[in-house]
Amino acid sequence: MIAMKRPILIHPDPRLKKVCPPVADISDELRALADDMLETMYDAPGIGLAAPQVGVLDRLIVLDCVKDEAAPAQPMVMFNPEVLAVSDELNVYEEGCLSIPDQYAEVERPREVRIGWLDRDGNPQEQDFDGLWATCVQHEIDHLNGKLFIDYLKPLRRQMITRKMQKLKREKARA
Ligand code: GNR
Ligand code: NI
């Protein structure tokens, strides 16, 4: 099996605003998509990626928040991920997004989350996440609901970023 890098959609794009329907069953095609997404994420490089970012409107995310280059990789594939519980305690992280290149902003989210999902064999899994993993998994699930981290910002800041991205896309289209 050879994984292939896929192009990442840049905001604004109507596909990044869609609510993605759950996957009905996990086919070889979906497993191949997950492998392509991991390849695309590591190549970027990023710590997470959601299927709509590569133009596929399925509830599928991948992540690996191991920052330490010397530590073993920890690729995770989650089909139909769900937030089952959140902590009262909040946490602020400086977030970025591969669909909004070079733009960063602080976003406040629950510090800990319990997530349920189906793994690549279709087996149900449940796990608690905190730190960067908690932030990332919430950011990715937001993508499946058509939500971007800039949607948490004040309208003026969001509009400024969106205009920058429109300009970037125009320049990319001319290049
Ligand atoms: O690579 C990414 N880094 C990141 C940093 C802080 C909070 C969230 C993220 S996710 C992002 C990759 C991405 O856009 N996933 O959708
Ligand atoms: Ni993102």
C-alpha cells in the first residue's frame, strides 16, 4: 500500500463549512484515505488533519501530537469521533490550521475531553485526552462540523484573516 499526499484546501472554501455525515462502514477505500491523510499531515507538517481539508466530506480525522522528534510516532485514525465528556477546566492554546496557513490565534477550549470513535478495523474505542492532544482532537472534530478555529475569534479579526487567505488563494491561482 502506497500512501499519496493530497492537496489541502485553503479557507475560504465551501467544503470547509459543511457538516460531514458519519461513515456507514469502514471500507478499504476509507482506510486508504486515512493513510493518505496521515502522509499529507506528516508532510505538511501538522499534528492533525480532517477529511474535509482534503475535500472528502466524511467523518474521519487523523492526528499525531507527539512533538518530540526522538519519540516514536503515534498516528491515530478516528472514524465518527464524538466528544463524550469535557472538563469544566479550560485551557488556552495558540492554534493554527493547515487550511489557514501562517495564521495563529489563542483559542479557549475544555482542558480534557473523553472521545469515542471507531478505529480503522471498525472497533469502538474510548480515551481521555489532555494537553495538546485535547486541543487538537477538538480542533479536528470542529472541522467535521464545518467549524474553523477562526470562528472563535472576534468578527473583525476573523474577517482580516479571511481577506488574507483570499489574497493568498488569488496569488496561488496566478502562480
Ligand atoms: O498542525 C496543526 N497544529 C495545531 C496547533 C494547535 C492547535 C491545533 C492544531 S491542528 C493543525 C493541523 C490542522 O489544521 N488540523 O485540522
Ligand atoms: Ni485545522
